Amino acid sequence: MAKSADEPVRPIIVKKITVVAGGHHGGAWKVAYADFVTAMMAFFLLLWILGATTEKQRKGIADYFSPTLVKNRKSGTGSGTGLLGGTSLTAQDKLPHPGGSGNKAITIPRDATGGPKEGAKRTQLARQQVEKKLQSTERLRRLAKQVRLVDTTEGVRIDLVDDANFSMFRLGTTVLTPEASDLLAALGEALGTGGGGVTVRGHTDALPFAAGTVGNNWSLSAGRAEATRQALLRDGIKEDRFRRIEGVADRELLIPANPHDPRNRRISITLLN
């Protein structure tokens, strides 16, 4: 058909199609690569710090990032003068007793009148006083066989041990026998002039209570330890020297092969270093 002279010319539309050989993976690899580079930078920075600082400076850096030190710094009033402004928990002004330094000084009890050597000398002197006191009279010499002196890491432990012919307490009670009262009076006199902390621990044998009886070996051992403390208070040891009063029932037997042996019943008094 022939075109009319008035008919408009139709536009020619060209559609461009681009064919890509491979798919696009986005930018996730860039994030992973950046993390890797950051980690490597931190690693090499750590190696540089280890090689370029002294032991004291490295300790200051470690303490600076310690959570315990962060808490301590928040409660303090001054700022550190060491590397990065951090201070060490073993610094002299952080100790409970200014004048010492190092972790060993922190572990010294607040009530100690000297260092470990002085504490050991004090307990050894107390041991000599106890031995001397137990030999002072004929009655105490007879009772001295019930006393055992044992050196421990805490100090000198004085065990008052029952046997078939001697008992610290009346059967199943916390009432001291006259012989036990005499022993504790002698110990109170020998130990009352010194210093140092004192602990008291009660032990029982494994004999059970009679059926229907109110009580058990736990409460009995704790009650006997408290009765011993009360006697030592009356006999010269000051109240503020006592550190622990414990009852362990039959859990620490002296004669494990025979839990019913009367020697398992005992009171342990420890004079702490």
C-alpha cells in the first residue's frame, strides 16, 4: 500500500542488550577483607608492643585492661602516672598496708603484727609456753598426754584428744568435764599473753544419736567448739583474737580405720601465724 503524504514517520526504537559472562557477587568480600586487614594490623601492633616495652610497662598495660583495675580506678581519686595512665593493683598506695609491694604483701592478714617470719616466731614461742605450762603441776602432767602439738602451714595446732579414760565433754553434750576445764585454763593462761588469731574446731566420732533424740554430730561438734571458745575467753584469750569457730562432725577422723574410736572426738585449737 502506498503511504499517504500526511502520515507521520514512525520513530525507530533501538533496544541495547548487554550480555555479562559472569554474575556479580556484591561487596561482602570487601567487608571481610577489611576485617582481615584490621586484625593483622592489631596483631603486628601487639608484636611491636611486646618487643618495644619493658616488663614493668607490659604489666602496666595488662593491669590497665584488667576489669578489676577498671573498678578500682572508678572508685579512686587520682589518676595513674604509668604507661597509658594505668596503675597496678600491686602499687604501694593500693595495698591494705602501705609500705609493702607485690602480691605476697597483700596476703598478710590485717591483724598480723609482723611478717611471716615474725608470725612463725610468735607461734613457736606460744608452743614453748604451752609445753612449759603443761609440765608445771602433777595434775597437768597427767593430762598432757591428751594434748598433741602439731606444726601446720597455718600455725601451731593444739589437739585435745579423747580416749577410753578421758573425755573433754560429758557424753552427747557440750558440757566440759573438770579435767577439760583444767586443760583449757592452762592453755588460756599460756596463750593469753601473746597475739595472733585463734581458730577452734570441734570433731566427733561417727556414733549416731539415739532414735528420737534431737540433735546430730554437726550441731554437737559446733556446740563443743563454741563451749571451748567461751572457756578460753574466761581463761584469758581476748575475744577479738578468735577468727573461726567450726564444727566438722565426723568428716575429719583421726582414726579413719575405726570411725567409732573415741580418739576421733577432739577439739583443735590453732594459733595462726
